[in-house]
Amino acid sequence: MSNISRYDPFSIEPVSDMFHGLFRPLRSMISSDDAPLSDMKIDVTESDASYQVKAELPGVDKKDIDVKIDGNVVSINAKVERNKETREGERVIRRERYAGAISRSFSLARDLDEAKSVAQYQDGVLSLTLPKKAPSEQKRLQIS
């Protein structure tokens, strides 16, 4: 399984934690309301018969989540809509909640049985149970 990470030009990973908040005010001024969601956090575990995937999707409505399986590739797409209306006399001081679309694709070691796969969404966590396809026996061709 490959680890996918998003490049963050403002990341200060090599710098000690002492400077962690140094550029935070600058970063919030540069970023817009349409800035990408940090990352869709996922956990993948494997048993003999299946893979279990848990993806954190807080604030996403169940009907706005789309999961696709193609062989051994799993794609999770979600859309988040936020109300951007402000009442008269109000002004936005800080907006950190994301609105937009997020997607994540990853491949697993074995092909998956799409027909037996199950998805559940509860408390902002998408849980997938992805059974492995039974290994097919190799067919031996008769040479004539």
C-alpha cells in the first residue's frame, strides 16, 4: 500500500515545535475559503478474508459520499457544503471550516469483491468492509 501525502509549502516539519505557531497568522491570511481540506485521514486493516477501511469525514452528509471500487483500487469522494450567509451587521473574522470537494484513492494488494463490499457512515466516520476476491485457479491450456 502506498502512502500519499499532500505537499504543503508552509509546512514547518523540520523546524522544532518551538516555532510551530510562528507562521500560523501569515498562513491564515494567505489561505482562502476554498483552501483544500487538510487530508482525509484513513486507517486500513487486513484480515485473511477482507480489508477494513475507516475514513474520517466530519461534517459530510451521507448522501454526499461516493465510494468506487475498481479491481484493487478504492476511491472515496465527498462534497461538503457550508452556509456562507452572514446576517446584516455581521462580519466574518475567521473561517476555518472547509467547503468543497475532497477525494482520496489508494490501491490494496488484492482485488476486491465489489458485490459483497459494505459501507457504513456514522458519527463522521466512513467504515468500509471490502472482502477479498477468492484467488482464481490458474487455467492450464492444452497445446495442440
